[in-house]
Amino acid sequence: MGDHHRMIVNLNESQIRALDQVRAVLDGTQTLDFAPAASPSKRREWVGSVLRRFRYNQLKRPHRGLVLRYLRRFSGFSRTHMTRLVQLWMLGHRLAWVKGTPANAFARRYTDEDVFTLAETEREYGRLSGPAMVVVLRRMYQVYGDERFERLQHLSASHLYNLRRSQAYRLHHTTYTKTRANPKGAAIAVRRAPAPENRPGFIRIDSVHQGNTEDQRGVYHINAVDCVTQWEVVATVPTLEREHLLPVLRDMIDQSPFRILGFHSDGGSEYINHEVARMLKEQLIDFTRSRPRHCNVNALAESRNGNVVRRQFGYAYIPAEWAKQFNAFCVDLLNPFLNMHRPCLFGTEVPDPKKPGRTRRVHRHEDVMTPLEKLASLPDAGRFLREGITLDQLQQQARSQTDVEAARQVREARERLMGKVAGQTQPRYADVWSFARSRSA
């Protein structure tokens, strides 16, 4: 009969005398009627008898590994201890006389009390680096005379890490606390799209970098656009560090004529941090951020990055020390021009004749207007404005100069500013001024 099942044979350990039998035991095709002795000395003696039985010193390397696997399985010794026992046997020692620790083991210098003192000290300090902690230990004895640190004053940084891995150290130093769920509202910003419901004050914000050199970074432009009116505020900062970004964000919020109700950003760390969240919470502004797999959720701000910011400033390097001048240009000239003199396209939802029950967005001629005109067209627009600001004031400011005059003023001021930057960064970045002129033309 073609029986392919392996036969299991019970053997006494003393009957295992061939390497094929050892391999069969390790593979499970043969079982042993064998119980290792509880005494470590008896188990070491058995190891020596197996090594003699198989003439271990005459075996080739693969066969030695087979015997070592057999010994480790039935002796219960670790790989390290087994290697030590084999080395002693090869030197002619009787393994039954060998103690559990090697003959040349290092004498223990630091007691359990020293380890406890070390753990207690590190718990108070919050576990410093090794070189810093050994200085603390040395000072505790040499400066303050604490007798508990007499031996620890000689502790090296490298051996400190060894003591940290010891069981005694972990017993005294490690503390376990119950896992706590995040408190309600602990996450920074909610992952959802803004819901303006035809109300101004829900802005989308993004940042634009103005190039680098080999050793210096350029300025950053911050671009915020209102979802409903497309009211846009542009600012410039030298870096996205919080000491530069937070004051500019507050100023951008104050530049808006209406109350800011929502603040939406992507997942950039310049916005998703506790400082920005705290600032928005103080002003009762809803903080939201983009959701995964919604690549076009912040498309309004990103499209303005190209249509406004890049068209105004281009792509060339602008040194960070010019951030203050460029930000003043944005506040005084660019932002009023964008909101009072630059028309924008606004979509209108109409029924889709090809898909009953669905709508599509169209852009009609009568829907092209400036952000200020869009704001004025909203029902009861005055209730959204900040205290002390009226639509009449904004419209009077818009009529103080024509659209073309405002555009010319912005262009001339930008060219002067870019020309100064080009003069400073000559000769390598002299194309900044010419690039700005070509874009404006």
C-alpha cells in the first residue's frame, strides 16, 4: 500500500546514536521517552554525554549544528549558555562541575541598592542622556556628599545603558498607567469641508513658497480666500515658524471686513498645531482641515495661488529679509485691489438637462463681479460685517479710484519693489524684475 504518512516511533534517549535519528526527532517523526533532569548540574552532565556519544569534536559544521539544536531543545539551556558549555567540553572540562555563570564573568560592581538609586534619580530627572546622567550621579556624591552615590559616581555612560536594561532597574523605574482615550475635542481641526451656507466668513488658506538659493530660503506668501465672496487676503512672512506666522494670521483675520466664522487648511504643520488652534478658539472660529482622498477640497485657495500670487510675484527667489516690505505692499495696495477692482467668476447652479434631478454649475456674464459686489449682493449682508464697518464705507473706498488706476498703482509699486530685489540679488537673480514686467504686460 502506498501509505505516505510518516510512522512515529518511541525511543529512549540513550538509543539516539545516529545523526539520522537526531534529525528524525527534531522533525517529529520519532518521539523520545526522555525527561531532562531538573538539576542544572545533571543537565550539564547529560550535555557532555551527548557530545561524547556523537564525537562532536570530529563532526563537520552542518552536523554540529544538528547536534546543538538537539541539545538546546532537551536541555532547556539558552543558545549562549550552550555555546559556552561546548567550548568548555572541547577544552576537556567536565561539565557537571561548571557553574551557571562563566568562570571569567565580570564581578558585580553595582548592587541592587545602586540600581534602585539610579532608577529613582532618573525618574525624577525624566531620564536624561547617558553622559548627562553620569554627571548628575558624580555631582550628587562629590558636590552634595550623598553616600548613596559613592559607587555610582564612577558609573560610565555605556554601562549606564546596561543597567537600564536590567530587570532590577525596570522594576523600580517603569510605571504602568491605564490607556486613556483622547478627550473629546483633543484633535486639532475637524476633517470636513466648510459649510458656509451662503454666509461670508469661511476662508480657505494655503501657503506659497518663493524659491530658495543654495544656503538661504525665500519668503512665503499666505493666501486666504473666502468661500462665498472670494474676498482674498494675501500676506508675506519670512518663514513659516510660529513667531512669524501667528501675528500675520491675526492681521489677515482683522483685514477682513466681515467676521471670520471658519478657517480651513490642508494638513500642513504650519497650520495644524496647538498655537493656531488656540488662537482660532479664542476668536470663536471653526477650525477644519482637508480630508484624505479629497484632493480638490482646497482647490479655491490653490487656484488663487497661481492666478494671483504667482502672477503678481512670479517664481524667482525673493530673500526672506524682504518679507516686511512685501507684506506692506499686500496690505496697502494688493489686497484692496483684489477685492474692490478685480472681477471674479461666480458659478450658478442650474438643473442639468442630461441628468434629471442633478444640477450643474454655469458661469453667466451677470455673475462676474468683484468680491465687494458679491458681498453687497448677499441678502442682509450688513449683519455679517464687523462692528464699525459698513457697505457704504467699502463702496466709497472702491469708488475713490478707477479699476485701471488701482491696477496701475499695484503694477508700478510691484515693479519698484521687484526691481530693488533684483538689484540686491544681482547678477544671478536679475531676471526677477524683467520677469515681473513680462507677467504684468
